[in-house]
Amino acid sequence: MATTTLTPPSLGITDLVSLGDLSSAALRRVLDVASEIKSRPLDFSDLLKGKRLSMVFEKESLRTRFTFDIGMQDLGGSATFLDLSNSPRMGARESVRDMAKNLERWTHGIVARTYRHRTIVELAHTASIPVINGLSELLHPCQALADTMTLLERWGSLQDRRVAFIGDGNNTCHSLMTAATKLGMHMVVCTPEGYEPDAEIERAAVAAAEESGGSYTLVSDPKDAAEGAHALYTDVWASMGQEDETEERAAIFSDYSISDDLMDLTDEGVFMHCLPAHRGHEVSRSVIDGPQSIVFDIAENRLHAQKAVLALLLAPEEVN
Ligand code: CP
Ligand code: NVA
């Protein structure tokens, strides 16, 4: 069982519900541990020996499911997946609390992907084991860890770098706003009217940026967002659970698609997307499949970033 030489020893959290619960220093520590584990994975292969992870998903997943499962295996533990995508939402068959009180008797941590954000909050409040948000309608913290890790690897420092999110101001955007502003970046969000980020998350982003030397700006014209940006980010226009709104949203968001023309306005910017992507909708095929795209680097880093989260939450005493 390896140890890293990183300090301080504690993240100050026992669950990962929101990156907003992490200090900037704790967020940097997660990214440091992720990079450490990525650079010498075999040194961590026994870290979670004998530990089991519950994965309870109300929605489909490729990346989150695979990377948590493989991450547990890489760290010497195991994961068990409960697919609730064809079942009533959590809380219908039995209460969320009862579910938590069962899972904590058999396993050492829970990753949950839910529709309602409050389901994850309730799991975290009632389970005596760490609960990790694997995406809710409000937040996607593990995604933003991989996003910022990937940019950090590329640029060495995030301070004063400008990232523009163009699209729907929901879960992926929210967590990126939180991470980017805590890490000193200039975060620009560009959405159609009515699809702006949550006001409370915006206020927290402004406050975090004031402390870190970054900034947060909301604009409505994609060209203003793209101008001088070092990274352009987008996500699907209709998230899971919003399939009925697909056509309506395609019309509302049609001017917000990331094209070569928009990329040309950036400062040699990279293209980012959490995936899955819809080519010809939120991004053109030439951009996502072109040389500026780093989408698969990000997808790879989901694995390393989440291994850091698992290590720090499930075996904090070992990672110091
Ligand atoms: N980006 C992301 O979370 O992908 P999945 O929905 O496939 O897990
Ligand atoms: N906003 C998307 C993210 C998928 C990873 C959704 O919620 O479906």
C-alpha cells in the first residue's frame, strides 16, 4: 500500500455531493492526488483492498459507470452496480434513507446518479459511508474534476486561463463554474435566455473568483464568449430526463452550436465536452473530431480523478 507525500491529510469532507463543499486547497489536493495516481497507478493497487462500492444509477451512463468500476478494481476493491434506469425513482420502492442504511451494512461507499439532487443529499445525510455524486440534475462534480485535471495537465496552471461554457446552464456547467472559479480561472457562461445557471451557484462562483483571482461572467452572445477563450465547453441541449423537450430546445439553442467559426475566435482554444455528444447539434463534427478537441483526454481523466476521490474518501488515512 503506497502513500503519497501530499499534505494536508484531510479534504474536510466525508461525501462528494458538490465541489462547492471543498476549499480551493482541498480541490487542488484532489487534483494532485489524481495526477499522482495516474503517474504511478501500480503503487496504489492495494489501497482499497477489501473495500466495496455501491453504484446506484437512475439514469444511463458509460463513462461514470465504467470509470468508477474500473477505478475500484485498479485500487484493489470492487463495485456492484444497481441499474434503476427502468425502475421508479429512488424512494418509490423503499425510502432513500432505508436504502442508505442497507448499503452501509454491505459496502464502504456509494456512487449515486439521480434525477433529483435532493436524493443524493439525503443519501449523504443518512448513510454512514461516503456518498459520491455521479450526476444529478443540478451538479456533476466528478466531471469537473476530470475537466480541470485535463486543463491543468495541458497548461501547467489554470490561473488567468479563460474557459467559456456555451449551452445549457445546468449540471455540467454548474460544477465547471465552481471548479474553475476556485482554481483562479476566468469563467464565462453563455446561454439562451431562460437557461442561465442557478443564481446561488453563480453567487458562489463570483465569491470564489474574488478569492482566487479569477472571474465569473454571464453573456448571451456566443461570439462574446468565444473571443479570446482558451477553452470552449458545451454539453447536450436536452439532458437526461428532458428528452420530451429535444425539438423545442434544438430551436432555442440553434445559435449556440460550437462551430469552426466560433473556435476561430478563441486564443488557440481547446474544445471540451463531457460526452455523450450530438454532432451537428451542440457541436459540429469538424470541431469535436478535429485537432482542438480534447474530449477523450477528459474521458480518460474521469478514471484518474475518481480514483483520487475514492482514495481520499474511502481510505483517507492511507493517502497522506
Ligand atoms: N460524462 C458523463 O458523465 O458520461 P456518462 O453519462 O456516460 O457517465
Ligand atoms: N447534462 C447532461 C450531462 C450528461 C453527462 C445530462 O444531464 O444528461
